[in-house]
Amino acid sequence: MLDRKQSAPLYEQLKNEIHLKIKNGELKPDQQIPSERELVEQYNVSRITVRQAINLAEREGLVKRIHGVGTFVAHPKMQQELSSFNNFQSTLQQQGLIASTKLVGTGIIGSDFQLSRMLDINVMEKVTRLELIGYGDNSPVVYYNSYFPHHVGEKMKKAAQEALKMEKPFSTLDLYQMDEEMDLHPTHVEQTFEAQAAYAPITNILDIKEGFPLFRVTSIVYQDKTPLEYKETYYKGDQYKFFITRHM
């Protein structure tokens, strides 16, 4: 119950109560939480306090509102630490999801000005493209669109096909570690992060509606000073969150 003698505001205490019930399984994903009126009566607080608590819970990703229907427990988001890399399978396993990967496209193109600059190659030099979709419990959660210098890309394509034969979930970063014969050893990655609304064909790939929130991450993977890969990654915004620990 709520303690009016605590320094923490009542709405924050109520939000914590909701969080605790989600954590211990009393409230499960997609389950509707009690209505505002029921929470007012149960905790003997004002409707304003209840609304503030629900707003805070929504901002923290604990619940989601469906207009005209109610407020429901949100599915926990997959967390990724920005200062280190977790492989695709372990990231989904942390949330109890079964990971899988589908190779949806591959091809050879001539590099344009942007790709030549990103990959440090000549314009119109051969580039290998790989398109992957990552699934959690057979639902698409992330789309990878990668470009490699041709000699690197052919090795990555072969590694991807081998991983698919063995039914191993993977992202391109996992492929570098799966086959030692590739002799590719990434040393660091430069990345940018931005929020973006979904548009075609991403909507079709991730099975979402136009305007759906996405995280778009662009990456350049290096082996020392040599670029190995330029990648555009699209994460479903309702299923991922990124965090970083900064030291003072």
C-alpha cells in the first residue's frame, strides 16, 4: 500500500506498485491493468494521482495505452548496452524469446559516392549487399541492410549461408566470429542512432504500419583503419531500448 509519510510522491509510489505487480507476474504482458476508477478506490488516492502514475509507467515502458480501450501491460523491451556488443541470439534470450534469422536478399552492385566514401573504395567498385531479418518467436524485430567491399562480402555471404544451414540465429557482427577461415577481425564500430517513422518497404519487412516508431542505427565496422562493412539497422521501437553507463 501507499505510505503518505514517505518523501516519494504518491503517484511515484503507485507507479512502483504497478511495476512490482508486473515484475512478480501478477500482471502479465498484454493484460489490462485496473481502470482509473478502480485504482482510485483501491489505493484511496485522487484521479489526478492515478493519471500521473500511469503516465510515468507509460514513459518507462511498463504499460501501453490503446485509445478508447484501456491501458495494458507492455512487453519488456530488449536491452542493448552501447559500450559492448551482445550477439543477436543472447539479446533475445534475455527476454525469453527464440531467435532466428532469415536471409531475404543478396546481390552485387556498383558503389555510389556514399558507399565508396563509407567503405573507402573507388566509385563503381563492386559491393556485396546482404539483407537480413531477425525474428523473436517468429515475429520480425530487426532488419539489417549491409554493404561490404566485394572480397569481404563474398566471405560474409558464405558464412551467412552456412549459419542458415545450421539454423543458427545471427547478425552480421556474429558472422565475423563464426568462421575463423574468413580472417576478418573487427576492431571497432562507429555508430549513429536516430528515431525514425517507418515507411515502405520497411513497413512490409517488419510487418508494421506506416509511421510506426523505429530506431535507425547506421554502423561502419572497421578492422583497424580498414572499413569492412557499412550497415543500416532498423529496430522496432516498441521492442528495443539502448543504454550506456557513463563514468564521471
